[in-house]
Amino acid sequence: MSTVQTSASGMPPDIRRLKLARLAVFAAFFVNGFMVGHWATKIPVLVERLGISEAVLGRLIVLFGIGAVIALIGGAWMVTRLGSVAVVRWTSVLLAPSLVLLTLAPSLPAAALALLWLGTFLGAMDNAMNANGIGVEKAAGRPAMSSFHGFWSLGGMVGGLTGGAMIVTLGEMGHALAVGAIGLAVALWAWRQYRPDEFGVDASETGEARTPRRTGIPREAGIYGLGILTLLAFAPEGTVIDWSALYLRDELGAPLVVSGYAFAAFSATMAAVRFLGDGLRARFGDRRIFLASSAVAATGLAIAGTAPGFLVACAGFFIAGLGMANMVPILFSAAGAYPGLPPAVAIAVITTFGYAGLLFMPAFVGALAETFSLALVFTGWSLIVLAVGASSLVIGYLPSRSSGSADSVSARKS
């Protein structure tokens, strides 16, 4: 008679290991977003301590973005050689002291180096945790990327909500040390829980067949098309982050105290819907959800751009967040399933495009807003997002069903 082997927890070992691996990826995404949220709350303190202008701060943030993009490419190179597990382990540990280094920086050049450190390890970790998450998604046989990205949003929200209070209570260094300790504790817990890759050196731990390694710049045109879609999906999000408060205050006459409500409404719905996204994708398929999401996001941006007052605009951003929440996770899953490319390489391509949209595209919005208006910019984004959604009807590598493996994990029998 065959019996199912179980662990001390009462569940089959394979299933238990996969659950722990999934929790580890959740933890990695949360910590990555958590660090970004606390960095955002630290900006005013850094500006005051170093006595720098907003223009100088802008150049520092660009340096942060450049470091992140370079690290994404370097992270892909390391993942294809070392496996995603090794990279996500060490980048999460090295990310932990970033705010401490930034707090210790006595001058502008030192702060620039510390910020480059922060951007580098955020970017390299971003690639590795997405690559590992795609492996977990495939092994589970059901969507998971929306939930993973939901934990990133949750981490960012927690960091943003608690950072200011921690700085006031603990001081700048106390805040940095506490955040670093939390990040390091989570990184060390997750260290042994990650699931080895099915390609590269980690495959030896699973006993599964390796897929051929691919290095260098991909030649497949389709992955760059997917990258452009990712850029266009990320760019409106970056525009909301950087310009919605100014739009509410300057063009719609909102009081200063509520000028941040637009982004708060947008980010809250982004986080909430991402936790529901995997179930929706499993039921209706990626293609349908992507198309429907783009329609909802376009509607929200159009409402925000044509709003007669700031309350209606906030409602529009709320709706836009509902729609945009699952567009990027679906594109990441599509990249992970792109034929002939290791997930790390495909993810590096689309994430590089995505970071360009998130970090650099909003810089061009200022010139457009000065010539026209932010209202017209948000209305224009609604049309572009709708076109991005319509493209899902013709790209063959966006599956009509979930991109997770059709084979679910079953218990081993003896």
C-alpha cells in the first residue's frame, strides 16, 4: 500500500517546501518595497541635513535610478550564472544597511555613493526576486505574480506610513538602524526557504533537467516589444507618483493638506487589487484580465484628467489604481514564460524598460505640463494605456490562461 510522506507539520514535504518558498518570495518583495517606502520618508530629512536644493535632490534621484537600471542588467547576468537564490539572498542582506550608510554620509558626494548603493541592491534584488517568483509560480501551477507585487506595494505603504513616526521617535540614525535590523531579520529568515531554479547552477539541488543557459543581449525582437509595453504600463504610475499632488494643488485648487490624497488612493487600490489578482487571472486568464484592467485604468485616468475638482480627480486615481494593479504583474509573468530565454534575462529586459518608464518618463511630463497642462497629460495617458491593453489581442506570448505551469505540485508517494 502506498502512503504519502508527510513532514512534522502534517503536509507532504514538496508542498511544505513550496509554501515556504512562496512565503520567502513574499518576504523579499515586502522588504524591497519597505526599503523604498522608508527611503521616501527620509528624503526631507536628508535635504535638510545636507542643505541641498530640490534640483540637486533631483540629480541624486536620477543617480539612484541609473544605479537601479545598471543593477537590473548586472543582476540578470549574475542570475544566469549563479541562480536567482544566491543573488536574492546576498542582495537582500546587502540592501539592509543602505539607510544607515545614507545617514552616516557627511557630505553630498558620500550621500551620492550611499544612494548609488541603495539603487544598486534594490535593482539587483528586484531582478532576482522576480526570477525566483516566476519559478515558484510555475511550480505551483497557478498565478502568483500579482500577490508578489502586492506585497511590494504593501511594503511600500507600511514604510511610508511608519517612516515619519519612526524618525520623530527614534531620530534619523535610530530610524535607519531599526529599518536595517528589520530588513536583515527578514532576509536571514528567508535565506534557507527559497526554491532553487530549474535552470543554471541551482538545478543540481532539485535533480530536475536543466534548460540551456543564455547569456548576452537577447536577439528576440518580441521581448523588446514586451519591454515597450512594460514601459508604457509603468510610466503612468510614475506620473501619478511624481505629479498628482501638484496637479491637485495647482490646477484643481486642492488644499495642501489633501494634495497627497490622489497618490494615497491610487496606491491603496493597487495593493488591494494585486492580492485579488491571482484568483482573477486563474479564473479568467491573463489576456482577458490585462485587457479589462487597461480599460478600467484608462477610464480612471480620463476621469482624473477631466475632473472639475480635486474630489472627482481623487476618485479617478482610485479607479486608475484598480485597473493598473495587475497590468505589470501579468507582463512579468509573460516575460518569465517567453520561449527560449531564461526568466532572469527576459525580466532584466522588461524591468529595464519599466524602470525607464517609472523613473525617467515622468521627467518629460514637466515639459509637457508647462506647454499644455497636467490635465491634458493624464487624459493622454488614458489613451496610451487603452492602446497597451488592446495590444494584448495580438501578442501571442500573453496566454489566455494563467502563465503558471499546468502541472500542479503533487505529493511524492513511496
